[in-house]
Amino acid sequence: MDDLTPGTPYRVVARRVPNGWELHFECRPPVYIKRLDDAFPEARIALSHALELDADSLSVQIRHDLASDDLSSQIRDAVQATADAARAQTAAATEMRKAVVALKNLELTGRDIAHVLGLSPQRVSQLLKS
């Protein structure tokens, strides 16, 4: 059975079945749910009954099993690409703020900065305030 020390999540596998999902545990039979947004509360309830613990004290980690290695790989790649894009967006915003400040230090007006950087004057104003 998984280690249930405080703070360690209990691992549950959600497998797609006709018209819903099955939550698979090590300590009890699977539980059927209609939608994945029910997975966390239902997993906690099922585990609390099987392990005789308070449901609110259980941390649950859901892994999705779609029974397709190709699809699982595609999903991992898409999630990774989204995370990479978010990091790149954050880095770009930081560089844009630096550029706005550098241009302001050259005593360019907000409208001139906007023109140079391809931003709206309102966005330049926001960046100067942050």
C-alpha cells in the first residue's frame, strides 16, 4: 500500500470506462464516477472508508490512464508546451518592463515608447507603474 504519512498524497489511477471513469486504489475495489471533477472528493471518501481515516486529512494525487501511449505522450507534450509557453511569457514580460524603463530613462515619452515597442500607450503606462 502507498505510504500515507502526513503530507504524502495517496496515488489513485483514473481509468476511462464507458460513460465515465473508474478510480483505482491499492486498498479497495475501484469506484465509478461520471466526471473527472468528482475524482478528488470521491477518492477521499472511498479512501477514508477503506482506511478508517478522516477524508479531509487525506491528500490525493490523480493519474489519468487513457489506455493509449500515443495519446498519453501527446497530452504530456501539450502540457509541457503550455508550461514552457507560460515561462517564456513571464520572461518576455520581464524583458519588456526592462525595455520600457530603459527607454523612459532616455526621456522618451510614453507614446514614443509605445511606438518603438509596438505597445499601446496604456500598456506602457501600466508597465511603468509596475
